[in-house]
Amino acid sequence: MQAFCAAIDWGTTSFRIWLMAEDGSVVSERRSNEGMTIAAETGFQTVLDTHMRALDAPQTLPVVICGMAGSRQGWQEARYLTVPSPLADIAAKAVRVNGPSRDIRILPGLARRETARPDVIRGEETQLLGAFSGSHASGLACMPGTHSKWVKVSNRSVTDFSTYMTGELFSLIARRSILRHAVGDADNCDPESGDFLQAVADAHANPSDLSRLLFSIRGGQLLYGREVTSSFERLSGLLIGSEVGAALSMQETREPIMLIASGKLAALYKSAFLSLGREIVMIDADEAVQRGLYYGARHFWPGTDTQADYG
Amino acid sequence: MQAFCAAIDWGTTSFRIWLMAEDGSVVSERRSNEGMTIAAETGFQTVLDTHMRALDAPQTLPVVICGMAGSRQGWQEARYLTVPSPLADIAAKAVRVNGPSRDIRILPGLARRETARPDVIRGEETQLLGAFSGSHASGLACMPGTHSKWVKVSNRSVTDFSTYMTGELFSLIARRSILRHAVGDADNCDPESGDFLQAVADAHANPSDLSRLLFSIRGGQLLYGREVTSSFERLSGLLIGSEVGAALSMQETREPIMLIASGKLAALYKSAFLSLGREIVMIDADEAVQRGLYYGARHFWPGTDTQADYG
């Protein structure tokens, strides 16, 4: 199939590119570790050209990008849109990269401009654009990750969002805190394990108790010889349970949660939500970002096909 | 004044020794970084002998030790006492180091043996022994640090305690997380600063919101150009406010809090408690550990002076 555009998710430490046909299907793809950190050294243009050549992409093929390439330290700044903001503005307010003859657009992130709790999103907004481009127009989205995002969407507008540092805290605590002795070299958490689910329940019941519950992993190692896998699963469960407990305590309704995730994190959060008796709608994060980028591409370069169903 | 004993607080990364007269006053002292980590390599006996010679201590002077030297990875294990436990047992159940002709005693730590939340103390129990050897027989003690301890004491018995990983989380987040960009090279927190006190109030009001409030420091940097000192003070305030909020939410009474601390941490926690309208009793942690070690010494080697007033 002929490529209609190239779509790129350009994060801090990862780079993913897809060539897409006019109907949004993926023709070919590449991945590398040339995220913003490396590309800022190598040059964003150089990294892009290398991958475009490797994919045999035509010189004139246009490119749509989301993620950290649009940050102030990135290729060219695509300023945050202030929430509340219609998702459609993510495409409408994209910037075109100055210089290259090729048409390259970068999608902006979202900002919560409130001095008591300022917050930012860059990258996940494009997943939201994709996730809410079909039958879903409203909902509470949970997007787990290094910095988990919880986002309220109403009539295809982002009305509010919050960031929880769950994934980053997990890495720091598991690998660099005193608890590293308890988790040892364990690196896999079974989403159905009793230790994981008990920890989710414990922290969800009292998310403010996180710091004390974390240290109980040390106590479990010293007093009861708790195994490393068990400690690892408990650590994972405590952090996820605490995030979910804190985030849900701010919701009035028990509407299903839209879980936008992939891989291991999708399995862990799914298991956590189900064990807490919460309904979820699973949305694959990789597919969502592809759909979001495609939505942008169709906005910039309207083709002959029918537009995505979007407000 | 003639030395009656040597008293040592032997932590993971620090070593402090005092020669004490028969009335408990300090005759001379030394400090070094030869904590358990280094002493386990060099040899505990070697480290002790070096400092005793440097202090011109007699060959027969007895030694009382608290802290990590009594852990399983230390010099000789002094097994945890299970709470509830009378503080007097810390002296009564000390172990004598096998081998040396010199009389060397190591005080045990405390354990909370409950599978739902096991916890341990090693070192702070001796501060408690000192803090509760005078006019105070009961109270809620806050002992801030890398691993802050909150301890309930009733009639000179420890009835319960909890550990919060506040200091360790602070170091990891300030120096290794994404927030390191926001705090930069700032390393001083003014206990009276508006940023510190506002953060204490924010996190105390909703300790479960910690992870989200932490990320707002990133938002403040990106959206409002918040200064590094301001971010550092806010980070410190959020972690202390969250600890205090979580710990106090489990208390029924508004009794004064016994703040056992020294130096910068004493000033920060004092300011935090006062701003929250809580009464405190300040107890210097260094003096408390000296008094606790002295209490042990008088138990092992009763002299001619009056015993400390203790149950």
C-alpha cells in the first residue's frame, strides 16, 4: 500500500515511526532509542532522515509528530494548549517545523494553568485524540506510565487532568532505595498474584498510608524472610493501589474507567481495577497514538477518504 | 573528669563515640564515617580500637553501643525486642560481644511483628530510652530522618510505631527524579519560607494527594518558571506535610508531640508543627541518644552515683 504520511511518537528516550496508508493502516514501522535526549545531540532532522531513508519514504512524504520533540528542549516548540481544551485543537493548533521543505507538523501538549497545582501533558494528548475519535466522546481515562495521567474528557474536550509519578517512584524505590535489598533482582510482577492484589487493596483503602506501607516491605524482609518476588509484587501493588485510590477518591461517579495502556502495565492496571470491582474499557495505547497522529494527518492533508468520525 | 564508659551510636554510614563520666556528662568525643558499611570491611574491633586509642581510653573501659552494629550484618546481632516492650528491656536484653576481653554491650532494636505491616527500629530505640528517662513517661514521639519513626510510648513502654520513608524519598526525588530539573542545585530549605509552609499545609490537608502534588513542582517550573529554591522548599514541605498528615490522622488526641530531632530537621519539623497549630515538646536527638546509652551503661555497670530516674 502507498504511504500517505509518516507518523512519529517522539518521546524523551524512545522514537517510533509508522508509515501510514490513506485509510490509517500501518504500512511499515521502525523503533529506536533516539528519543529527544539523543536527538538533541544528533540533530532531529538527521534522525528523521535516517529513518525515512530506511523506510524508503518519498522525499515529499509529510510527517506528523507528537511528544517531546515539541517541547522547548525539542526540535521546535509546540506550545501547550490550556485546558479545558477541545481535543480537535491538538490538530488545529499544531506547528509546522521551520526550514525543511518537507511538510512536518508537531502536535502540542496540554497545560493545566492553575498556580495551586500546575500540570502538563506531552504525548498522551495524542493518545486521547485517538481514543476519543470513535464511539467514545466522554469519560475518565487512566493512562499508566512513568508519569501516569488521569484525564477527564467531556464531549471530546479535556476538562481536567492530573499526573501521578507512579512509574518513576517505582523505579527509584525498587532500584535505589533501602527496599532494593528486599526486591533483589526480581523484575516481574504477576498481575494475578495474591501479593500484588493484596497490596493494591491495602493502598487503595488508605492511599495516604503509602510511605508507611512501603517500609513494611523492609520489615517483611527482615522479620519474615519475605521472598524477593513477593516484595517486588507488593511494591508494585502498593504504588498502583495508592495511585488508583487517590485518583478515584476525586471522582463522584462509578462510570467505567477508560484504561489506555499497553503491555505489562495494561495487564497490571486491568487486574487492579477488576479486583477493586471497577469496570473498565480497554484501549490499546499504541493504537490510540497511531489513531491520534492519523487524525492530525487527515486534518493537515485532507485526502479522498472519509474523515475520521470526530467533532 | 575520669571516663566511666564509652558510648557509641553506630549507624549505617556514621560512627559517633563519647567518653562519659560517671554522672553521664561527656568528657570527649569523636565522629567519623566508619558506619556499618565501612566497618564491615575494616572490622568493627579495628574501628573501635582506633578511636579508643585516639581518645586515650583505658584498656579496660567498657563500651555500650546502639545502632546498626547490632544488626545481622553488623558486629554481633542484638535481636529485636517485640513491641509492646518496656523501654527498660532495651538495657536488660542487650548482648555482650563475644571475644574481646573488654566489656562491650550492644543494645537491641524494636520490631513490630504483625504480618499486615511489619516494621523495625534500630538506633532510635536508644533515643527513646533517653527521651523517656526523665519527666516524660508517655507520649507520641516524632523522630524525623531518612526513615522517620513515629512512636507511641505509654508508661515507659513502646506500644506501637511506624516508619515513613520521608528522608529517603526526598533525596531520591530531589536528586534522581524528573524533579531534579526543577530543584537544580538548591540545597537549603528555610523553615519559615512561604513555599515550605504552604506545601506543608497542602500535603497535610490531603496526604493521599502526594504523588500528584509532587508533579505540580514540574508543572510550576515549566509553566510559571518557579525558582529552584522555591521548588526545593516546596518539595521538602510536601514530603514533611504528607508524613505529618498521615501520621496524625491515626491519632485520636491532640496531645503535644514529642519532637526528637537535631539540626536542620528539627527546625523544619518544628516550623511545620507550629504552622499546623500543633504543640510540641522539643528533645534534642543527640542528647537523647547519649542519655539512652548512659542509661544502658548504668544498668550494666552500676556505679556509686544515683541511678537515672527510670521505672
